[in-house]
Amino acid sequence: MSDILESAAGSLGLFSSSCLTKVELRLTCKGVSDRDALSRPDPCVVLNMQSHGRWMEVDRTEVIRSCVNPTYSKVFTLDFYFEEVQRLRFELFDINSHNGPKEADFLGSVECTLGQIVSQRNLTKALLRPGGTVGKTIITITAEELTGNDDYIELSFSARKLDDKDFFSKSDPFLEIYRVNDDATMQLVYRTEVTVMNNLNPVWKTFKVSLNSLCSGDHDRKLQCTVWDWDSNGKHDYIGEFEASFKEMRGAIDGRQVQWPCMNPKYRTKKKNYKNSGIVILNQCKIIKMHSFLDYIMGGCQIQFTVAIDFTASNGDPRNSCSLHYIHPFQPNEYLKALVAVGEICQDYDSDKMFPAFGFGARIPPDFKVTTRRAIPACIQGVVEAYQACLPKLQLYGPTNIAPIIQKVAKSASQEVHTKEAMQYFILLILTDGVITDMADTREAIVQASYLPMSIIIVGIGNADFGDMQMLDGDDGILRSPKGEPVLRDIVQFVPFRNFKHASPAALAKSVLAEVPNQVVDYYNSKGIKPKVPSEYQSSRPFGP
């Protein structure tokens, strides 16, 4: 176990030992214009970060319908490195469809560094319109350092007998919670959904928010809560407000309800018999302890690494020096470079360091039928040797079907679900040179795998068009199965190897593995599975050589 812990402390910044702190960014925009003069914009901001000279999407805000001055409740959390220039680009889109920014109107962007935001705390800039001219839209980015309290709060709100603000129907209420800062400014913490329509007794969906975001760790900090009646034109009607604190909310931890009268100050002064504009009820308050990736690794969670290699004919004849599978006597090909770069990191978190390896798309002797073949589990060097040894015996063919590979690993991961312990997390590395031919089945397999302790890394080898892979990554919106079912978690990371052709192996490994720690934590936390403490892991570990 000691070698695993040593590796966990220092491998390629997977858990940023050099990270100075974590920073939360919140966004507001003013003066958002719509290209369509007959309607109001539905704005969304996409955050990109520069990595190895390329802009990569990090996250995006929610879409706020019919709004020219949006205040977003989505919080961006970034690692801040004092010693690095971290370049950011904020892109504003008018989302006029359900297909994400690719089919939306681009309204403008602004570039800055994380250091600039942190040093000013509130950075306000005008967005540059398409073409580079300065526009009228203003974006304000507010930075706040995380205090180190990573606990989350799960809250369930409802209301009863809210005032009716609509003439021909009932109100469409939603709730906003603001944190009152030390300088008396207010920061939006959360906005409930606005899908509870025509209902004066709404029950809003349960939501989670970090304790740091809610009250900066101060249980007595004042929270300003406002109830609105949603209108499609963006001019929402004010229903009422109340003040609360997390200390008061904690009263709902034991299953009791905490209630606040929702008050409209104008009605209180004008109406003699005015009592309130409704009652807002907190039905549940649950504190969720957030564990880190290291907590799970130190508790004995093993990373089960599997590799799958594309042996389809589009790679070219391995005997030809132009082939992607050509074995050069002095230099490894791209398949080997990617395999070794990622595998050498993952092997440090697997006690036996033996990995299953699959090949797909080849005709295999003696009958030369196309099949997906699994090699005997081996260490990384063993997988490399098996790859080199099998190439002369194979007939590269097709098709490029990766759904069966995902399903095989998912079958193993599904067995881990029944243990209800954090002992095995599965990573599938797929190395492929082109467009996959079973896209529908692959989408279905990924959606089903998103419910399992599993992540998928796809490295595109060569110079093919990898547009479909970007869709699997989820960077262009939420991936859905052919039936429309969305992924439960984003578990796919795609990277074209050509972006790292002249970079170190460490750069490739860091890029493709950067999301894995959060994926591990998100899975186990969502299931309520706690890591074992190191002493429990050691005592339950079987004796062996």
C-alpha cells in the first residue's frame, strides 16, 4: 500500500499538490442583445481554458430564458496556481435550440487570466463582438476563495398559499437564495427551477449547494430569500421575501419542518389585515460530507485499468512505414505512446498492476473471423510486448465497433455496484484511428455505463475527422442514448493524439486523466458510499505474497 500512497501524493498533478487554492467564479451580464429584434435573448456563458495552446471547454452556466441582464447561479470552481498563467475565455451564446452552443448565436467573448480575476476580485469587461469590435454587453466575474470546507447541504423547499400574480392562471413560482456578504452586498447562491407552473403550493426539486457558497462557513450569516412569479418575457412578478440563516435551516435536519412567512413589504404597509403572501417551508436539510479522491485511494480503492486497441484496416498495413501500427525500430508509434503514457499513471493505483487488453476490428487466425479478443492480463510492459507480437499474425479489417468493449468492462463494473463499497473503479482506455461505426449502440452503452463506477478515455490516433468523438465527450451538450435518455454522469474524455504529438507523455496523461479524480468522487458521493479509513482497509486486505 505504501507505494500506492507515494504515487498518489505526486503523480502528474492528478490531485494538485502544487495547487495554491481553489477559487469559485460567479458571473453576471448586463445589456445582452439578441440578434433577433423580435425576441429577448436566452443567454448562456461557456468557460474555456487554454491548455497547450488550445482552448478547451471547462464548464457552462445554465440558460436563463428571456433575460438581458442575467445573474447566473452556476458556480465555476477552478484550481488556482500562482506560478502559472491560466488563460480563460468566457463566450456568450443565445441558446435558441436544445442542441447547445454549436447551433446557437454567438454574441461575444472576453479573455483574461485567472490571476487578473483573483487580484481584482470583481473583474468587469465589455465583451468583444464577432469581428473583434467592442460591444455593449458587460460581464462581471466575481472570485471567491474556497475556505476548505467541502461539505454540501441538501435542501428541499416547498410553499403553500402563495399570492396569485396572474389574471388568467395561477402563479409560476420560483425561489432565489442570496447570501448577504460582510460588505452588505448580496450574492446569488441558488435559483430553483421554474417548471412548477400554475401552482400556488409548489414543491421544488431537492438541490445541493456547498456550505461555503451558502454562508461562507458562518452558520449565522444572513440569507435573503425571494419568491417570484415567472413570466416568459423575463419581467418576473415579485411575490415576497424572508430572511433566514443556515443555523435556522439546521432545524430541518431531524425531519422537522422549518417555516418562514413570505412577506411583501408594500402589502404590509398598505393592507390592514395583511398577514403574509404565503408560507415557505424547508422540509429537509441534510449535511453531506464530501470526500476527496485521496480519501478513496487511501481507503483502498483500486483503479482497474483496461485498454482496447483498434486493429481495423484504416490504420494501414503494419509492414508499411506509413501505417499507424508500424513498429519503428527506434521510436514507438502513437498507439504505444498513448498506451504507455496513460497506463503508467493508472498502474500506480492498482496493487497487482495487471491489466486486461482488448483488440477489435481484426481477423484472427486460424479461421480469420472478425472478433473482439481479450489478451491475458499483463503489466504495461507485458501489454506492449503482446501488442508487438500479435501484429504480424493479424489481418487488419473492420468495422470500428466499440460498444461491445464498453459493455464488457461495464459488466465487471456492475459487479462492484453490489458490494456498496469503494474498492474498485474502472477506467477503459480506447485507442482508435477513426470514426466509429456503431454510434447508436455506443451512445446507449455509455449512458448505461454512466450509472457505474467507470470512466472512459478515448484517444484518437492519426489525422482522421473525430467530430463524433467530441459528441461522446459531452462538450457540445449532454450525451443522450438513441431513445433520448441522458447520461447520469459525464464519464467520457476524448483527446486527439495529434494535439500532443510534440509534447511530453506527461502532458497527454495529465490531459486525459485530469477529470478522473472528480469522476471517482462524484460517483461514490452520489451513492453515499464513504471511503474506508486506511486502518480498515489494511485489516480487511487478504494476506498474500
